[in-house]
Amino acid sequence: MTNTGVSLNVLNLRKHWGQTEVLTGIDFQIAPGGFLTLLGPSGCGKSTALRLISGLDEMSDGKILIDGKDVSRLPADQRNIGMVFQNYALFPHMTVADNIAYGLKVRKVAKQTREKSVDRVADLMALGPLLDRKPAQLSGGQQQRVALARVLVSERPLVLMDEPLSNLDAKLRTEIRSEIRALNKELGITIVYVTHDQSEALSMSDTVVLMNAGRAEQIGTPKELYDNPASVFAAGFIGTPPMNLLKVSDVTMPQDILATTAANPDDFLIGVRPESLKFPGQAMDLSATCQVASVEYEGSVFLVHLVSSSGSKFILSHTGEDVPTQGTEVVVGWDSSATHLFSKSTGKNVPLET
């Protein structure tokens, strides 16, 4: 089975319901065979964007180009797109084999060809022993594999996936997201994936579109979003735990950062990842005196919850055994290279001079 992915260009995509604008002008592009994830909280517009790309809903403005062809006004069945949904939408009265072959049968593909295609994709998805079963006899993970197989057998060059793993337990989610990524690479299909789960987005994607209130907050590789959040929203959404945001008054810092914040220190927030904070802090570029509020043991790390002198709460991710006890006053520190600066008034990252 060989697929050839296609490019996708989304230009100024907009959608409103009455006076409510749910997408305010989204732009992104994917190269053939790429994996792009629309990531964000519930209600941010990511599933709406997917439905507009698929043609299931009509957009209010913008353009959608698939392999350079404008499909903006084409109905869904003429866009040559495969879709995998959160609910697997399997036919309960059909066997696994018939569910996988359903689309081919509708397209009147010859029976012998259908059977060969089903056997190929069933082998690819480790479904061979299950072909005679009904969906009710399958686990959630097996049902999702059938849903994926049904799309793969159609050999669509562009596949849209809307929260496909949200009904699975954590172990199955990890297994199947690995399989989806492997299929993307092996078959060369282009995938647009929707999720609210940042671990899925960061582990699977070539490109992440972080969405917030109907707009693209930041677009980049997973590493770019993690290392260089463009806004307070991105800093607070990406990362588990997310980036700490401290008041300028809580932090002892080098003169160059002080100079940047001097005009209006109350408008700035100092950002630092929990894993960048260290004990002791006095020997590092920036430091903060704080009190230990609580300690959580997470197996590989301790999460030390801290409170600054002004009452700001933040977290240090600690891998050592020498963990301070609750109520202890400590000084934590971090390097300038791990420091981010944000403006409260704009919500944006303020570049630091290097």
C-alpha cells in the first residue's frame, strides 16, 4: 500500500455563526506528507477549522487549497479527504472486514480488489485475526484501529483526525499515537490532527498550530513552541507543568533585564520553565526567595510548589533527593538563557537582548 500525500494551504479561514465569529482568520500550510496538529482548549475553534477543511461545514471567508487546487466551494465528497472522528462511527451490524471495506464498496470497487485491499491494511494495523468480529466484540483500541484502517484502505492523500484518541485510556493513547505517526511516515499521507492534549501534539507533529479564541496564537515546530512561547497564553498552555510566570518584584536579575523592565515593571512577567529552576539559587543569573508550600512526588521528579514574597505561586521540577520540606524558606535560581519576558498589556513575548 502506497500513498502520496498532498500539500494543504489554508488562507484567512473565517467562520461566523450569526454575529459570533468562531474563526477570525487562520493561515497555515503543510507540505506533502506532513503532520500538522491544531492544538488548543475546548471552544478555541480547532474542530470548526477541521470541518471547514473537510467541507462538512461552509466557511464564511478564506481559501482552502489542496495540492494547489482551490477546493473552498467543493462539497466534501469531491475533496478526496479521509476523516477519523472521536466516535469511531463503526457499523455495529457489520464485521470488521465489512466496516473497513465499506467505502470501497460504495465506490463500487470490485470485490476481489476490495478483499485484497482489506487484507493489506488489516495486516498493517494488526487486525487480521479480528476481521470476522463485530465492533461490540472489540476493545476501544481495536475499534479505533478499525476506524483508521477504513480511512487508510481508501488511500486518501489527506486525512483529517478529530480527537481520535480521546475515548481511550492513557496506555492505548500512547500506543496508537505512535502507530499513527509511523503510518504517516511509512505511507507518506498528509495528516491534520485536532487535539486538546499537548503531549499528543508535541510527540506527533511536524508543525503545531496553537489556537486561542478562534485565532492562531502561535505556529511552529513542537520544540519552537516549547522553547520560545510567543505569548503568555502559549507559555501557560504548553508544558506539564506549564511555564512559571513571576512578577519582576519577585526576582533578582541582571542589569540588562532590569533595564528592559525599568520603565514599567508592573507590566512585565518573568517566565521560566519548572525544570530550569535549581537549588541553590544564589550562584545563578536570576534568583527568587520563596517558601515551600508543598512537595509532590511524581516518580522521576519531585514537583516543589513555591510561593514568592509577593504571593506568586510557581513550581520547581527537582530530580535530586535533597528536597526541602514544607514551610522551608529557600532561594531558587536559573540562568539568563532560560529566561523569558512577557508584557501583561499585550500578552506577547518581549525579546531579550543577547
